[in-house]
Amino acid sequence: MGEGQWSQFTNVDILQFGTRIFLFTVNIPALEQTNQILHILFIFLPFLWALGTLPPPDALFLWAMEQILEFGLGGSSMSTHLRLLIMFIISAGTAVTSYFIPSTVGVVLFMTALGFLLSLNLSDMGFFFKHSATGHRVGTKSKALPNGSEKQFTWKECLFYIIILVLALIETSLLHHFAGFPQISKNSPQAIVGYILMILLIILWLLREIQSVCIFGIFQNPFYPKNVQTVTLFLEKQRRLMKIGVIRRILLNLVSPFAMIAFLSLDSSLQELHSVSVSIGFTRAFRMVWQNTENALLETVIISAVHLLISSTDVWWNRSLDTGIRLLLVGIMRDRLIQFISKLQFAVTVLFASWTEKKRRKSTTTLCILNIVFSPFVLVFIVFSTLLSSPLLPLFTLPLFLVGFPRPVQSWPGAVGTTACMCADTVYYYQMVPHLTTALQSAMAAGSLGLLLPGSHYLGRFQDRLIWIMILECGYTYCCINIKGLELQETSCHTAEAQRVDEVFQSAFEQEYARVCSVNEHFGNVLTPCILLPVKLYSDARNVLSGIIDSHDNLKEFKGDLIKVLVWILLQHCSRRPSMQEVIHKTENKGKESLIILPALNASPQTQSLEDTDSLNSEILDDWSDDNVFGDEPTIKKGKEEKDQLKVVSGVNLPIPGSVESQGVADHSVGTVPENNLYKAVILGYPVVDKGKQEDVAYIPLMEFSCSHSHLLSLPEEWTSNCLPNSKMREMSSLFPEEWYQFVLKQLECFHSEENASNVLEEIAKDRVLRDFYVHAVMTCYFSLFGVDTMVPSPGHILRVYSGVLPWSLALDWLTEKPELFQLALKAFRYTLKLMIDKASLGPIEDFKELTNCLEEYETDWYIGLVSDEKWKEAVVQEKPYLFSLGYDSNMGVYTGRVLSLQELLVQVGKLNAEAVRGQWANLSWELLYATNDDEERYSIQAHPLLLRNLTVQAADPPLGYPVYSSKPLHMHLY
């Protein structure tokens, strides 16, 4: 057959096949009606797309899976899209499999087992077993599990789950096998179990509401601790509520599931095999018992109550529907009713907010009147949005409502916790989140945060920190959340809404009421106070240092204290360095004494006098003055710098390649240091002298330590070179605190391993060579920090040096070329500043012992530096107890000190209206993506105390929102 004949035959075949299909379907009324409806719907598709009601394919697909999984299969929304897809496939396979099981007992056991297992956090369990098996195979313990599961999931919990599963299977099989299936009556076993469930529901409801500060969000709880300032007092007052929480946890996790399994096992609908409705309905019912126990208990009680009220079998509810389908329908109605109430409350709040806003009252009055006149149509939009489970979209957050497109609970397409606008404030949330998660675990388990549902939002507040908490996933004894941190740099809009948040929390947690049950003053706000959480975090205190840092007496003492702190820092550094610890035990076996190069204090003066140095500094330090507090590090004028460079080059005798000197350099590189090179290394540290005056340079002998242990505390050789005129060094050496040096040296703990440690330290303290060694290093650092100015330093000088900007001096290059010594000198300067502030606040230091204790506390418990330093962030992550930073407020013209203190403090937490959050996020998406209104001052992000618009926009996922921190999905075990 040719190609043309094949083509003609195929076309004729297709035409005949299409004609037969048309003749077969043309007379079916249902298809005709569907055809007409679709023709009308297609006309409105562009209009629906323009209004943002038409969902994108990915959002529609994920939304449909969530709805089917939650209401059709009894599952929960998942924290990731991959988990949602896998759980949907497994849950659907469970329902299909149960349809083909021929035995009623087998069906019940299968549904009970799979319902329990699928309600657990299977991913963490899988990782636990995988790492446990790997650890046993390799012979080592598993190192890490995701989301901190290695600290939470243990073999004890695995055994607990196995016991619960076995008991549930035994109960189900016995009740189903031995109990009959009587007709619906008030005395049947199932009805008796129904009565028990009603009592359990009432008890659990009361125990949950009494855990929160507001009962039903309306009335103040008289049993909740009020006006509590300390964590200890709060925990003492909350002890009774915690005991009530334990009782509620037992009833919810152990008693209620077994009672509901008994109710389902006794149902007569399970006699019907190979029924799609039974497979779907009871698969969902046995899953909901564990997945969402509180909602399942409410649905079961409603079904039981209807059975008792309508006992006739002729009623459609009893005749046509089995118990599983009834539970499914009740679950959908329960969810949609809660959504309708939340959406209606949100719409009223938007209407009221627009009317009460004075700036916009004229422009929004017309819209408010139209909403009142056309209120039936507004209700239609709310009902339609509720049926689709899509957000109610207030256009530009005005009382002009549309139906947003259906979307998943997470509201945003990206993975949770992968994006955030990182900044310097992120580290504070990073440190706080693990402790906050631990506190949330006990609060959620006790019921203090209300009914836990995926898509619920909570707002936490502490000082200037705002924490946004969202529930992503819930199951049996576990919950998955996402925590976001909002910016600490408060704008005007941010501040206005943060003040309202503070007012709401203060009225709930701090204000005492005369009446027993007072009404919540802020009822109707999108934020409802819930609980106080004790969390270990940093409290931020900022103090004005006026009167301390500018005090002449304090600054005068500062200079003397700096030398002492330098001595302490250098001695501690040398005693703790690893190289010293390695050789400390080898010293006794060596009888040799170390040779040290030391510049003599009484050597001849250098060619450049101190007066010349002062005149030089006065010419080049015009920029380094108090008028430029935050100026950059001053630079030397170009002409003078080139001249100095020429002097250095002409004054140094460079070796000729191949000569003896070059060979000496090569020998030094391999570890052999000739004596001449040692002399030259020190000579190069002195200022250059004119040609022909080399004999005026100070003679530098090779000095020997008088103690064989002294070399263990000696400074590195590169720190020993002298860069100051000898006259200046002799003058400054008189400031060296000899008694303090002896005291610190004798207090060192580096010789504890030796029996005669005190004798060794006594010998080292008598070593004058080592003492001169430290005099040169300490006084050179001291000169570098203060420059040529011998007067009392100014506050501007203190701030600049604290920030790492040193004044120019002859020793500046010498110090900056030694990064380790520079950091030690800078740390000593910062310690001295903190010491000055403490002495002014707490009183003077009495003796050397108290000063040593104070410096040791700075070393172990404090980080003293700049907020912009990387080490500041490291100290926060490592949870240093205290952090200090010096700053300057240019607006007020004052010097400030910032102190962070790590302690357990109370964080205020409240629940947000979930539909208000979804609606404002939907408007944000519509406004930026559809209306392309990216004006930074647009109305929809302006502050409003009732709606918390600005904070809600911040909490959205980037790029539409800008949280500074967003955690990965955090799985918490609720026991």
C-alpha cells in the first residue's frame, strides 16, 4: 500500500470514528450541559486571569493534592512539595489497597496499622534507622540526623510507637471480631463509646483553653500568671498549669485515639466489603484518629450526637451514607465553617480599619458604604472563597474584595527556609531559634497555642525582635514549623505596628484586672495573645556613657590601667600558647640556657631626637583629631612618605647576590641563624641613620636568661625589635608596673604539672632579662596606641583606637606588621575601656587579686569588640554570656555602650488570624505580579495597627517580602 493510500485511509477512518462518537454522545444531556457551561466559562477565563482568580498550573496541582490528602485521605499538609507528593501517592495507594482486601478483619487491621504509621514523622524515623544501621555496621555512633532528630528520636520512642501500634491492632481486632453490629440505639456499645467521646471532648477543650492567657480569644484567663518579670517566678506560678498540660497530653495522645478506634471498630458499616465509600471513608477515619486527634474527636462526637438525635433508618443521612463518608463530610464542613468565620472577621477588620484611618477616610468612605449596601454580594465572595479554600483578597488592602486563586497552605512556590535577606541581625535569630523551638515544644504539647493546624501563624515579641512562626505540618506527637525573623532596624511603619503589638501583649500579660473574667481589650485585632515562653536569648541594653568616657580622672587612670592590662594579656598569651605546652616537660632534661637578643635600655640615643619626632608628627597628623570621630585611618603625605622611603633604602646595606651576606640569608631560611644576622635583624628595627654614623647605633648584646624556664614565657623574636629612640624608651620604662608584673607572673597556671611550680615561677620572676623583654614589648605597644600625645586621651581618641584606627607614630608600622601582636594590643585596649566603665559604675578595684579576677572574667565570659566584627557573630553563635561594644550616636552627640546579656527571658507569643495573613499575602502577590505596583511607599504596605500590614509584608518569602532570617522546616516531637 502506497503512502498516499495510507494517508487517505487514515483520514477516512478518523472521520468515521469521530462521527460515531458524536452520534453516540449527542443525545446525552449531562454532556450537553457540561459543554454549555464550559463555553460560558471559557469566555470568562481571560477576565479571571486578569483578576488573579485563575491559578497557575503548579499552584492548582499542589492545592488539589493538599485538599484530597487532607479531606479525602485523612492526611496533613506537608512541609515540602516532595513530601506532599510521596505522602499523597502512599495514602492513595492505601485506600485502593483496602478495597481489594477480602476479609473485614483484615481491612480493619490494615486501615488501623497504616493510619497510625502514616501519621508519624516517617522521614525522621527512616533517617534514624538508616544511621543506626550504618553506625552498627561501621562500629561507630551515627553523627547527625536532620533537624536535630539525633537529640529527639530514640529507641525508647520507637518502642513506645510499637507498643501503641500493637495495642491498637489488638483492640481493633477483638472489638470487630467478638462484638456484634447492632442497630443504632441509645444503649448500643457504639453509643456508649460516643458518650465517653463527648466527655473527653469537653475535658480536652477546657484543659486547652485554660492553658492560654485568653479563653476563646475573648475573655482574660484568671488562672494565667500576670505581671511576671522573672522567669523563675513565672515558672513557679505556671507549675499548676503545666500539671494540667500533662493530664491533657495523656488524654489526647493515649486515651482519645483508643476510644475513637473503639467507636469505629464497632460500626456496622464495616460489614460492607468492596465498597468504594467504605474504603475511602474509613481509611480517612482511621488515619484522622492519629493525624489530627482533636479534629477527629470533634467530628466523631458530632456523628455520635446525630446518631442519638436521628435514630430512624429512613432518614437519608442514615440510609445512604456510611459512617466513614459522614465523617468526611463533617470534616469538610468543619474546615469550611472555620475558614468562613475567619474570612468574615478579616473582612470586617479591613472595613473597620479603612473607616477609622483618618488619612484615608475621605477616599474610603464610598467603598465602605458600597460594602454595606452590597453586603449580600460581599458574602457571596466570602462564601465562594471559602468553598475553594482560597484567600479572600482585599484589593490594595482596601474594602474591595476579590477571590484569590487557590494555592497551597505555604502560599509561596519556593522551598521553605531557602531564602532570606541576610544581614548583621540574622545571627541573633540564629542563636535564639533552637531555644525557642524547645520552648514551643512544651507549649504546643500542653495546648497553650490552641488548636494546631497547618497554615496557622503566630507572632513572637521580645524587645526589638519579632519572630514569625508558621505551622507547616502536623501529625501524631509531632509538628513541623518554620520560624522567620523580622528586621531589627525599625522604620516608622515597623515601629508603629510594633508598638501596637506591645500594647496588645502588655494588656494581656502585665495588666491586672479587678474582675475575674475581663474582656480582651484588643478583641478584633488580627493578633490574639496566647502565652509567655521562657527562652534563652540575648537581651540588648544600650547605655549613654556621658560622664564616664569624658571624665578627666577616668581617662587619666585609663593610661595606667592599659599598661597593666597589656602585661596581663601578653603573659597569659605566652603561657597558653601551644608551643610552650609542648616543650614545658622537656625543659628539665636540657641544661642549656637560652640566648636572647635584647636592645639595651642604656644604649646611645638615636640620631633623631624626640623633638624632631614631635615636629614631624605635628606636620603629618592634621587629619587625626577629635573633629573626625569616625574618620578613616590617617595617611602620611605623599611627598614625605617618598622621602622616608628613600632614606630607608639608602640606609640599609643590601647584600650582593653570591656574597657572604646572601649565603647567610639562605642559611637562615633553612633554620641556621648566624650571629651576624641576628644583630642585623635587630638593627633593622631601629630608625635609619645617616651614612658614616653607624657607630652611633646602640650596641645590642646577646643576653642570657638567668632562669632555664624563662624561654617558655619569652615573646616571639619578631616582637623584640626596638623601633623607638632609646631616650623615649628609658622615659617610658619608668611607667612599667613592676609589682603587677611580679604578681601576674606568680599567678600563672602553666606549671601546675610540676611539683615545684611555685619555685619555678619565683625564679622566672627574678629574671631581669625576661622582665626587660616585656618592658620593651609592652611600652612599644603602649606608645603605638597613644602616639606622640602624652596628654590624657580624648573620648574621640578612645573610640578611634577601640575601632582599630591607631594614630601615626614611629611604632605604627612596627605594630601593624605583626597581626597577632596588634590584635593582642587592641584587645588590651578594649579590656581597659571596659574596666574603666566598670570602675566608674561599680567602684574602684581594691587590689591586684580583684583586678586579675576582673580580667579573667573578661577573657572567659565576655567578648569586647565591634558589632561589625566577624568575631562578634561567632561569639553570639557560641553563646558567650556577655558582649560589649562602644559606639557613637551622631544624632544625640553622645558615646554609647551596648551590652548583650545571655539569659533566660520571657518571649510573648500570640496567634494571628490565618486568613488575614493569607489575604494580605495574596494581595501582595497580585499587586506586584499582576498590577505591577512596586512603589516602595504604596498604601498596601503602610502601617496599620489593626491589620499589621507592614509586618505581614515583611514576613512574606523573598523577593516580595524581606525577613532577615528563615529557618528550615523544624520537626518537633510533642510529648
